[in-house]
Amino acid sequence: MKKPSTRRSFLKSAAAGIVLPAGAISIANAYPANTKVRHAACGVTGMGGYDLRMLSSSPHSEIVALCDIDDGHLGSAAKLHKKAAQYNDFRKMFDKEHKNIDSCHVTVPDHMHAPVSVSALEVGKHVHCQKPLTHSIFEARQVRLAAARAKVVTQMGHDNVTALAVRVD
């Protein structure tokens, strides 16, 4: 007989490698057992749509904010996540929703991965970013420093496989 799914087991298995697997134990201990991980989606189509579907398929996560520059894509995702706030600008989303978000995925055009990730880290959110994480050593250092200051878990995804996970204690 299969054990029932729990918040702790969800965080440990991390929704098929999407949400914070390396530091899931520390995250599981940081939140009460019966609460859901409140997630924001930065990018809602293509790989972002895949990330969004994987996260929303778990009973242990709640999609609270959607962000996409394209109104058509945003509208399609909003039909599936009726309670989620909608934004075209990630900066406005983090400004207004930072108290309602625990984590976010960054699945936007490559040149915006580092700026969006650093913005999320600066407001203390756990981040899953699709590859490439950055385009320069300088950007990589900025992401690392922001994650260290925020003391959150960051992760870079490589297609459907987690390529890098960093736990900052």
C-alpha cells in the first residue's frame, strides 16, 4: 500500500525536480506542515508552461502569481489559475506580491534569467531558473551573492533534469 503524500515528501521529491530539491529539507522545516508552497511563475508558456503544470499538479503547492510579458500567454495561464494575480512586469509582481510568495520559477528569454532571478532573491524568494542561469561571470557572481544574502535555495534546471542546486546556510 502506497503511503499518502505529505508536504514533507512533496518538498523532498520537489515536483519532478522543479522546486528546490537540494534544500527541500531546510524549507520543509521552515514552514508549518500543513501549509502550501506559494509559488510565482515568471514565464508561463513553453518550458515555463511545463514548470507551471508540474508545480500546479501537486496538492502541496499553490500558484499565487503569474507573470508574462505577452497578454495572450498570460490570459491562457490565468484561465487555469483563476486565483493567481497577473502581471506583465516581474518587478511590479515582486513589489506587490513578495509577502504572498515563497518561491518562483524563472523561465523567460535567456537574456532575462539573471535579472529576474536576482530580483526574486533580493526579496528573499527561493528560485528555480532554467538554463542558462547567466551570460557572464559577473552575472553569475551577482546571483550567487544575492542568494547568499537572502539565505534561500537556488536551482538551475536543465530541460527536465535539475543540473545545479545550491543550499546556502
